[in-house]
Amino acid sequence: MPEIEVERVKVIQMLPTFMFGDAIGNEALEIDRILKDAGYETTIYAENISDSIPKNIVHDIRQGFEEPDRDDVILYHMSIAWAYFPCIQRAQCRKIALYHNVTPASFFKEYHKDFYDGCMSGLNEVKRLKNEFDYCLADSEFNRQDLISYGYSCPIDVLPLIIPFEDYRKKPDSRVIRKYSSPNPCAKGSNVAFVGRIVPNKKFEDIIAAFTLYQRNYDQDAKLFLVGNYGKDDVYYRRLRDYVQELGVKNVFFTGHISFAEILAYYRIADVFVCMSEHEGFCVPIVESMLFKTPIIAFDAGAVADTLGGGGILLKEKDPLLTAGLIDRVVRDGELREEILKGQRRQLSRFRFERIRDLFLRYLSAFCGREG
Amino acid sequence: MAQTIDVEKIMDEIRADIERRELDDTLVPFDEIPFSNEIMTVLPDSHEYSRKELRRNLLYAADHYKVPLDRVIEAGNTGAMTVKKAVRKFTRFYIKPVVEDQNSVNAALVNALRQERNYIQAQEQAVRELKERLAALEAEIEKLKKAGRPETESAVSSHEGDPRGTEEKSSWYLKKADKSTGTKPRYFK
């Protein structure tokens, strides 16, 4: 099998949207860094680029796209439909899809027509492209099975999202820590948290319902931090806000868009992380909670079970009062807490940056070494 | 990777604790919360009370009571847009106080409806408590019936708080009756 020298292979990452703080954008940046360190020539192209991203790192595909050579590799981050995909189709080179999953459109039907349409066309495009790629990398086994069910017959491997643990050692926001730390969560005033954009598939209403019963029956001073961005006029966010008001529950905080230091602070003060999401392609916050030694309670949906991997507590059913009881148990029962954290530590080692980096480079090297 | 923690066992313990402590699990269903982009219409009058509809409409009204004065003029023919913008500007002096008055009325109606809702909730709570008390009294009556004591005298003794025996109670009662108008006292309305 002819070996392709690393130095001769150019890897071109392509993605529709590159936003600051977005998981896919972060992944693309990390891959860029890894490839450069390994000696590959590499670039990134995107269409919608947030202003805070330096122009020399991500190129605007609307300004033009340099035709790749036969030995080059396009690494396409597949998550939504993209008008520029025909550029990738026409390119006479090898192609890898990095599949991040498409949120089922049904979650947006009542809320946001544009997102609904985008997800519908995104999923249709994923199915349509089943013969376009030479190789696929999926963030999780859940995503891999999705591709297989859509008829993808090329080799598919699982590559967890690349999470640089080093970034999480940065200094957290001290103001948040001072204001919200609970000195004795076993007695009262425990902090429950979830991190994620305020979108319908993440089922914030189920977290709020469980927390309401937890506050009512177990810890009247408990606080709930919903750390995620939202639009002020967003229909789903307003509904959640009305729900909180109607339930009469207190100490529910929607943080909105905050700095990375503040996000770190909320992880630091959380006594338990609760996830009721009904669709996740990977769920980075679960790994982040493991990093911060926060016990996790999560509903079994999408790739959550893959990412938890035996760590944390996986719920098979949604019962708000049972979940409230479980939150109380996790906060107060030191032995159970330690057992959960032990499982999470074991699982966390699977996502070590060095391990995922080496896995990615091995996959890429093996792919490049195959005959075209 | 399978879970090493026996989650089922923990959940069973929590269920048992919930049952033992009779914890409160009442929640407003999320689907009763209206969407802010809904277009509300008048529903057919069913003459039946629906808490869900009260909540839905009250929440919607509270979210939307303030009708905005300024509206975006949809993009279109340039000439038409210019005319529309001019009309908007020149009629503002007249429209503004009308909108402000209407918003004030809307706010008062939302406040009034909230008071109505609060009253209904208080009444429902009072009815719940009375029903509980009634059920407890009925259970006690049943218990005493089974124990073989006449319910009338036991009801009197429990109602009056008189700890004395049956005959004594009767004579005490008759003495009380004599003291008044001589007619039989009325126990029950």
C-alpha cells in the first residue's frame, strides 16, 4: 500500500458556520492545531464566521476556495445543510465527514420555523450524501449508528470531540464563586446546574420541574443555574421564564451569554449537574462536569449514555419527584457521591486530549495510507 | 460501559421515602404555558371552568398587555414605504395617547384577572381542606359505628367536646334544654 508522506498531504477543514464558543468551531480549531503540530499543511474554510475569529485562522469560502490536489483531504464538519457543499462534491480529492449529528426538526416545529426548516434540510442532506465520502468520523457510537441507518457504507470510526482539558484550568470568575458558593450543601442551599444553549431539545422544562419539587420537598434554599445563551425574545426562553413564574419556584437563574471564566465558576460551585436533554450528539458539558468533579444525573437519550459511559447516574425514565429525590441523595450521601465520582474519573480518562489527538492522527494516517 | 452503581436499588429507596413522607408532587404541566407568538382567538363558550385555559390566557395577557406603539413597516415598494412612514409620523400625536390608554386598561384587566385567579386558588384550597376534614369525620363515624356506639351521642359528644358517658350526656343535655325555652335544642342545622 503506497504510503503518503504527511508533508505532502494538505488537510482542508470545511464547515458552514464558525461561531465563538461553539463546540464544532472549537473542534475545528483544535484539529487545526493538532494537524499543524503533526506537520500537516492545513486550512479552515467557513461561510458564517463570527467577528471574534481571527481572519488568518478561518477563511471565508465566499472569497474563493483553492482547488485541492488528488492527495489532499477535505475534512467536512457535517451538521446542517450547506449551500457550498457542491464545492466539496466537485473537488477531486479524498473526503472525510466529521459527523456531529443533526437535531431532529420536530423539536423546533412549534418554536422556530427557520431552525425547523434548517434541521429538516440538514437531515435530508446527510442522507443524500451517503456515497460522497471515503471515510466518516462520528463523535459517538450513537452518531455512528445514525450514519449506518442512513445507508453509509464507507468505513466509520468513533472519534470523541477533542476537549483541551488545559483550558479548564484557567481562573474561574471569583465574583460568581463568592456570590453563589454553598458552604454546606448537605444542610441547605445546594447548587444544581445545567450547561447548554436554551433550545427545546435540551428540555429545560424537565430540569425546572424536577428542581421545583427538589426545592419544595428537600432544600428550600437550593439554587438552579441554567448556564446557556438565549435570545431575549426567543419563544422557548419566554415560555420557560413563564413556567418558572407559574410554578412559583425561586432561585432559578438563566445566565445568558457569559464569559468562559464565568462558565468555569458555575461548574466550580455546582453540587450536582442535571441533564434532561432528549437529543445530544455528544454533550460536551457532561465531560466538563466530570472535569470539575461534579456528580452527573442525566436522562438516557442520544449519545448521553455513550459520553457518560458508566459514570454518573443514567435515568431511564423522567419522573420529576424521583429526580428530585435523586438530587437530594446525591448531594447528601457522601458514599454515593464518591462512587459516582470514581466512575466519572474512569470515564474521563477516555477523553484525555492526548488520547483523542493520537487517535485522530492514527485514523488520519491510516486513511491517507490507503489507496484512493 | 455498564453502570457500577445499582441505580434501581437507589430509586426504589427514594420511591419508598417519597411514599412514607407523602411528598408533594403537584406541578403545573409545561404544555399549559402559552407560546408568546400565538395568535389568540375567542374559543366557543363551553360554560365549563378550565383552569388550563385560565392559566394560558392570563399568562398570554400578562406577556402581551403592552401593545407596542411602533411597528416595523415591511420592506416593499419604496414609494409606498415612504408614504407609510410619513403617515406613521404624522398620526403619532393622535395614536400615542389612545395606545397608552388601552395599555392602561389592559394592565388593569390583567391585574384583576390575577386577583380572580388568586381567589379561585384560595377557594380551591379551602374546599380541599374542608373535604379532607369531612373525610376524616366520616371515617371516625364509621369507626365508631363498628365499635357499636350510637353515632348520634358520639357525634354530640365529639361536637360538644363533652367527655361524660351516654346517660349523663342525655340528662346534661335535657338540663341544658330546660334552661332555655323548654323546646328541644337543635343539634344540627
